[in-house]
Amino acid sequence: MNIVIVDDDQLVSMSLKTILETQPDIRVSAIGNNGEAAIRLYDTWLPDVLLMDIRMDKMDGLAAADAIMKKHPDAKILLLTTFSDDEYIINAIRIGAKGYILKQAFESIAPAIHAVYNGQTVFGGEIMDKIPTLIQGQERLSYESFHLSEKEYDIIRFVADGCNNREIANELFLSEGTVRNYISTILEKLKLRDRTQLACFYYKHLK
């Protein structure tokens, strides 16, 4: 697995490199120290996962992630910060980052990278607990307003509750393949990238 690390604290970057390269399947290809470097390094190395700090000089991690995602929509970016700032969380979700975890949770970084590499979206428990509260108070609309069927609405609701495909299939008496197809169709219909954005959409518009 090819990883690029971007953090404006060189000691942090080198510590992360040392820790991550104890994993037999992780190789840190490059290290950068600001958002501008992140964009250049991403274009050069096309890493499997970009691990990037948010607060940096010249260009911060959110701005860099936004620029990278516009050019590489399939980029897997894991944002790392010491700040559980509400605005950062919402912007990370909006941009399409695959994860947002706190540096304090050092032992969670390698598992988070593996999860993101395998297609999962990772937000630390403390952050996931905040998301429904952050997007409360928005206008609630019926699912029909988004051209969703009742079955699609039910699947969205189960995704927002944290259910996996097997659990949803059991609840709705469907096959896992059918649930996967439903979720792909829903994401395309709503112009969303992943299950986390879908859960946020539910809390913002449908609950």
C-alpha cells in the first residue's frame, strides 16, 4: 500500500512514517509539509491513501483535499488533526474525505488507513457522535421530493443507523446484492459519494 504523509510538523511526519512502516503492507512513498505540497505529491505518486493534517501554512488540508478530489474523484484522503472542530468535520464530509480522525488516537491511525484503503469511510467515534447534532435544524423534506421510493428511503434510514448490507437485507427481506444495487442507485440519484454522506443527507433532509 502506497502512502503519502503531509503534515507541517516534521517530527509528527517522521513519527507517523516510523509507526506505519511497521505494518508489512504499508510503504510511505513521500512526505510533504503543506497543502500545496500535498497536491504535487498526489499527482506524482497517486497514493493509495493520502494521510494529511488539516491546519498547515500556505494551504490547509481541507483546501488541498478539495483541489485533489476535484482532479481525482476516487482519491482516498484521511484527514488527521488535533482539533475536533465542528466546521472542519462538516467540510471534510462535504469535500468527500474518506476519514477524519484525531491525532490523539495514535493507535487508530494504521487501522483507519487499512479501512480507507479497503473502501470504508472512517470517522472516529467521538466525531461520528457529533454529526447528527451538527446538521440538525435543517429543513426536513419528504423522500418523494428527491424522487426516492419508499424502499430506497428505508434503506437510507438503515444506513444512517449504521447497519451493514447484510443487516439491511435481513430487515427488508432482500438479498445483499439487491441492497448493494439499491445503495449504488441511491448514491447516484442523490449525487453522493459514500455511505457517510448518505447518512448525513438523511439527518439533514429526511429525519
